[in-house]
Amino acid sequence: MAEQESPLERLVAAVKASARYRHVSAAFIARVGAQELAKRPNLKAAIKATKDRLHQVGGAYLEARPDYRAWLERLRATFRGNLDDLRPLSLEIMRAHASTRERLPILAEFYSSILGALPPVRSVLDVGCGLNPLALPWMPLAGGASYYACDIYEDLVAFVGEFLGLVGVSGGAWVCDVLGEVPQQKVDVALVLKLIPCLEQIDRAAGRRLLDGLNANHLVVSFPAQSLCGVRKGMPATYEARFHELMEGHDWQVRRLAFSSELAFLVSK
Ligand SMILES: C[S@@+](CC[C@H](N)C(=O)[O-])C[C@H]1O[C@@H](n2cnc3c(N)ncnc32)[C@H](O)[C@@H]1O
């Protein structure tokens, strides 16, 4: 009954009722909502603050209503057994995610210089993946490599899972909230692309917990070189300093790779 619902349950239900956030993991909404309710007693204000936060960490990046069904139909119609068949369509789809889109001009260079420097990559975990798994045609992976991907959006990960199945790549996609739980797949490479600034807006300790906890031989950790509106505002220097703080106390090998739109670090654990 409505009267027995806690303020947090009412907040989650209200946020889930909005078209923009109905596919966001309820556990993630509850985590953010609990923080916002703790700051103010007013439920309406906490709902608004929660939506603002969700916008900052995910909603701002995605087109309002991605048509995943139509994309899948087109992917099915285009795929002839070779990932390269999908390049033009993958590029078109990746444009729908602002963060993934920023990488498109450097896509080939990005993956060939980072993954090409490693021994054959047989498994990848893409954390907070957005639409980045659609970049598979540009990734120099070993034949038969597995790809695992997770994000807070239920509909996005369902789409990514279908995409992986369609192209015959083993692995899978699932809903995650890495603020609460670090994925434990054992992989050659974990991609942590432009995720840490999103996590640390909500929990300052989350970046360190994630990098320490991932069960990967190599991490690719990246940061945006510009904000969504294209203004630089000294971001790369701030992010680089933060990255080095996150590496303190570890004797991991770090290689820095600067691209026009992204600053990346290849970390060998
Ligand atoms: C800046 S975008 C980066 C997307 C992708 N990694 C890329 O670089 O193309 C951040 C992504 O992380 C996801 N995200 C935010 N918070 C998350 C969390 N707590 N757990 C898992 N994913 C999260 C968002 O939904 C969004 O897709």
C-alpha cells in the first residue's frame, strides 16, 4: 500500500516513472536517491536532485530515446559474418552516445595503439560500457575473444547483449552498479573508459575501489579531454593528477596515451 512505502521507495518509483530514467537500474536509483534524501527531508526536492544526478552520470550522454529495436534489425540485415560488415552502421549507432561519439575520430588509432601493444587479448570487460561495444570491429582482439560489458541502463545492456550474440562473440552484457559491486570476471583487459569522473561525483572512493578490485591483467583507464559542451577548462590536467593519486601505493606499470579527445592510461597490474 502506498502509505507503507518508505520515502526512498516512493522516490525510486517516481524516478522510474519518468520516460528518461525508467530503464536505469532501480538499485542505482536507490543508491543515489538515499544520498539525496539524506541531504534534505523534502521528497519532491530529493526526486529532482536524484534526476539531476542521473543526468550527470548517464542521461546526459544518451539520446533521449534510442531505438534499440530498429538498430538491431538493421544490424541483423547488415551482418554477413564479418565484423567489418558493420563498420558504417556501428559508427552511426555510436553517435547516439555523446561519450562514445567523442571517440569516433580517433577510434582506429585508439584501439590499435592501446590493444596492439599487448599480448593477444582473449577477453575484455567493458565497465560502464555505453555504446562502446559497437567499436568491436576496430579492436584488434585474438580470434574467439570474449567480451563482457555492463552499465546501469537495462535497455542498453539488453541491446549490447543482442549485438554480441548476433556477431557470435561470447561473453555477455548485464546491468551493474559498480559503486556497489566491482565485477569479478577474470579478463586480459578491463576498459574503464571515461567512467571514473562519473563514479566519483557520487562516491569519491569509488574509482580506487574499482581499479583495485578489477580482476584484469591490464586496465585501460581514460578521461575526457573536453567537457560535453566542448570546453576544456583544464580538465586533462585535473584528471591526470587524479589518476596518479589512484595509482599511489601500487607498483603497476603505467603507459600514458594522449589523444585529441581523450587521455588514456594503460595499466599493467
Ligand atoms: C561517460 S560515459 C562513458 C561510456 C563508455 N565507457 C565510453 O567511454 O564510450 C559513462 C557511462 O558509465 C555508466 N555509468 C555511470 N555510473 C555507473 C555505475 N555506477 N555503474 C556502471 N555504469 C555506470 C553510464 O551509464 C555511462 O554509459
